[in-house]
Amino acid sequence: MPDDSAPAPTALLLSGDLFFTSKITGTAQAVGLHMDVRASIPEEIPGPAAGGYRLVIIDLAQPSIVPAEVIARLSATDRPYVIAYGSHVATAKLQAARDAGCNEVLPRSRFSSELAEILKQATI
């Protein structure tokens, strides 16, 4: 039986796309993941050991969110898993996310089709 007193795993979604954000947060709720949504990068992004985020998701279509800036705000020793997604034709943005150090960089179509499984992994 699950421990109902334990806090839900937490993820941070950096996106300004209200329609797709709704899909992500709905799926997150269905798998037991609490999603914090921001349209800009917070000053601090605490990792899981500090009671913070286990997962950070970056929407590469959001111009104000630069993956290198997100990665720079993460602790080197308590770093959440970072996934970036974007249009398959935005090859420069996808490569910039890889170069910045994101754990996974996916085309939006794959991210969308595998969303439930991706979020379930964050709850483990």
C-alpha cells in the first residue's frame, strides 16, 4: 500500500505553451507527479536530495528559456534529470540542448507520444 503521507514527486516544466502544458500536467497528475509550470527560468532549481525537482522539462519553443542557462542553475551534485523537447526541424535548438548537457533531447512528436512513460520514470 502506498504511503499517502509522502510528498508527490515533483517536476519542473519550463514552457509558455498553455495548450501543450495542459496535456503534460494532466498526464503528470495521472501518474502521480506534481508538475510546477513556469514560463521563465527560476533563480534556483533545487534537486531531489534538497527536496526539490526530480525532473526538469524544457520546451525549446519558448524563446526565453535557454537550456544552457537552465543547466547552469542546477547543482552539480544534486541534479534533477533534464529533458528538452522541440520541433524536429529546429535542429540547432535540439543540438544546443544536447551541448548544454540535457540528459535527453527529443523531438516534440516523440516526447508527446511517450509522455506517460517518460513521466512515470520520474516517479521511480
